[in-house]
Amino acid sequence: MFFETTLTQERIDASNGAGLFANRLLNDWFDEAVARDPGRTAFVDAHGRLTYAELHALVERTARAFLALGIRNGDVVTVQLPNWHEFGVLALALEKIGAVINPVAPIFRERELRAILSLARPRVVVAPASFRGWDYPPMYAGILPDVRSVEHLIVCGEGDVGSGIPWQPFLDGGSRIDAALLAFMRPSPDQVVQLIFTSGTTGEPKGVMHTPNTQSSGVRHLLPALDLGGREVCHMASTLGHQTGFLYGFHLPIHLGATLVYQEVWEPERFLDLVESEGITYTMGATPFLADTVRTVKASQRDVSTLRTFICGGAPIPQPLAEEAGRVLPCRVAPVWGMTEVGIVTTVFRSDPEAKISTSDGRALPGMEVAVRDGDGRRSPIGEEGELFTRGIAAFAGYVQGRRFTQGYYEADDWFSTGDRARMDADGFIRISGRSKDLVIRGGENVPVKEIEDVLIRHPKVRNVAVVAAPHPRLGEIGCACIVPEGAEAPTLAELAEFLERERVTRQFWPEKLVVLPEFPMTPSGKVQKFRLRELAAND
């Protein structure tokens, strides 16, 4: 597949000249880890554990199996798996042969997948037989006839594989491929190896493209800031199908040669079990994960003494929670701000004053910059809210929709418009204060507002609809459907849920609150005043 990127040679040369690009593949760090300590545990998941030597053998076998299927440099492979070791195996194997991984969250269903697959145009899809009561092969049987690019469905785990290829026979297929061929498949560190989608507000997901250099830049410069090293035992419960899990629950541990402990579904009690049994030192999760951990530790008095670092992102940490975490947990809480497009951009460094943990979302990492601007494009005065921009070495290689589409999100001098609003203090620390883009962030999960509105407007009892964020004590935000009914009878929340179920919309995206209005507050130009609706949703 041809990728039209915005990664110019000028940017590559400038990053190399400043010594900011590593010019290495993740497989290079992986090979070093294997040589350094082949017997060290690499992955622990619900099904067992693998040493670095075992993982290396499995990665090579998987890479050969893809070559046997005809997958080559630039081909896209969609991977929709839970947090199983196979996800990491696939990511390393695909990078090794120059193919492009398209990670997809397990929660996505037909509606979201059709949009993603039509843009990604994968040749292969890898999915579980079943996960959390959902059978994936029947779902893909209904989707793939309409996605002409897909030639094979590979199915992992126990259960009916339908017309797909079971995992083991897929691996066996690579036995006829000479392992020496792998050396000739090595990609450039500046070519696209990841295509990952972020929920947009236009009704169409945006396909974010990354290279080995941009990916490693989003990880490598975080390590000294938080004093992370090869001694870590890393934990990840956020899905690997999102950039948080992919970069900081897979890329980071492999980069360090550390041990990675996967959790399929977030459960705080299970997390504490793993801390005690595996000696976890590092984790990353959304703000609700931190709140759950604090509450569970207080209630159970569990031994979490090995935990050193808890990276928390997705939404600002409320100051009372940050302060309580500092009292209850033995670890350093590290608030971060970032995006799929740029990885983690800001954090509170381990050397920074602890007060910044509860009052900010950090300062920029080396190689990255942030700026807060007013409505005229000028830098906002210290402490005043404005739109947040960023630029630097971890910036993505563009959206798969093309160069012109991508450039619509940039301003002069390569400043990327994040859509978030923030304040900056005199020390350069930012605090996210809201967003200009139309989005709900539910427990760290972006909800595609426009897409949900486009579905709900077709309900026979709905004349007009706007979905806005409503505050939630644990999840941070939930979706609130503001409805102007068609006729005298308004739909109930249950009726809207039944409608979304029939439309096969991912359950986590459904509104969980309903506000019925006779009409919407409007601007003089005829636009819905969503800030007014957010106020109603918060107070209703």
C-alpha cells in the first residue's frame, strides 16, 4: 500500500542532525535484550509466560508465516486482539518484514470496523475466536465480503474459527520459508510501520501513521524523565489496540528489555494480585485506574511496595485524587498529556517538585514543544486559557487520508493543533482545561460524538440530537444525549440503547444520560451552543 506521508526529508535530516532520532527498529532493541538475558521473562499474560529467547523464536516463526502468506513491505495487517502475548509477537514480526500493523481495540464492532478497514485496506486481519462473550469470526464473516483488500482472516484462541485460519496452522505455514530471507526484508526507520485510528469528530476516523523513529521518540525520551530502566516489571491493562497500550505497554518494555505483565480487562483487585505475585514496578492507565487503585489499596491494605511509577493520562488528575494517591501509594504518580499523533508530550519529571503532580499535566519532554495560544494565534499570557499546540520529533507521519487532509491540522512552522485547551504556568507546565474539539472521553476512551449523533438522528422519535460530555465520579465523563423529540413523546434512554444495539454501535460509545429539551440553545449564526448543553448535562 502506498502511504502519502508528511514526513519530509528536511524534518528527518534536522532530527538526525540534532541526534534526536534513534534510527533503529524496535527489533534492534529486542535483539539486544535477547542477547543480554535470553532467560528473562518477557511476557506474562492470562495464558502463561514467555522468556525473551522463546519470544524471539516465536517472532521469527511468525514473520516467516506472514511471508508464506505473501505479506511484504508496506502491506497492512489489522490486529484486533486482547492483551495477549500474540499481540506483541505480531507487532515485532510485522515490523521485521516491513509490514504495517493496524491495531484495533477489541471493543470495536461492525460499524467502526467497516470504517477502519475501508481506510486501512489490510490484506490480513487477525482476531480472537472469542473474547468476553463475543464471537469474532461471525462478525468478520459479515464484514469481509465488502472489504475486498482482505485475503485472510487469522484466528487466535479457543473457539470456532469459522472460515478463518487457526493460529497454529498459520504459524506452521512459515516452515517452508528460509529464515535468511528475513534479513532482506528490514524496513527503513523512516517508513510507515503503524497505522492506528483515533476517534475523530467528523464521523470519519483518522488514520495516524507512525514510523520506527517517531514511535521510539514518543518513548525513548520519557525513560530518563521518569527514571525507567531495564529492571522494570511493567504492567498494562489498557488495550494494546490504542496508542497508550501499544507504545507504553508494549514498545516501552521491549525497548528496555523489561518484563511485561498483561491484564486483559481492568480489575483493581486483579491488578493488586499481579503487583504482589510479579513484583510490578510500573503501570500506566487512565485516571479511573488510579482512583480504583487508591480505593482498593485503602480497603485491603495490600502489599504494593514494589510499585515505583504510575503514569496517568487520558484526563487531568483531580487535585484531591493526586494528593490522596501520594499519601496511599508507594509510587510516584506521573501525570502525562499526549495524543495518538504525538505520543506522550508532557509529564512531571521525577526531578520536578511533587506539587506539580497535583496541579499540572507536566512539561514538555526533550525534542517536543508545547504552546498555548489565544484566538488571534498569539501566545496566551501565563495562566490564561488558550488552544494547545505542539510540535517535535515524536509527531506522526500524517493521516492515511492524505497530505492535504493532514495539513488542515497544522499551522505555520509545523505547529500541530491538538484541539485541547490549556493554561501554562511560569515554569512551562501545562494544565489541560477543556477542549475545543467535540469529544467525550469516557474513562480514557475517546467517544466519536459526531458518529453517534449521526446514528441517533435516524431514530423516529428524535428531531434533533447533540451528544455532550457529562461529568462522572469514576469515569471522568460519560456521554449525554440531548434530544429534541419528534412529536409529543420523547424516547427513553433504554429506547436509544436498543436502537444503537440494532445499529451495531460499540457499547462503550452509547450515551448513558439523557436530557430532553423543547429546542436547543443556538448562536446567532445557527450553531448549537454545546457549552450550554454541557452545563445542562452537568446540572441535570
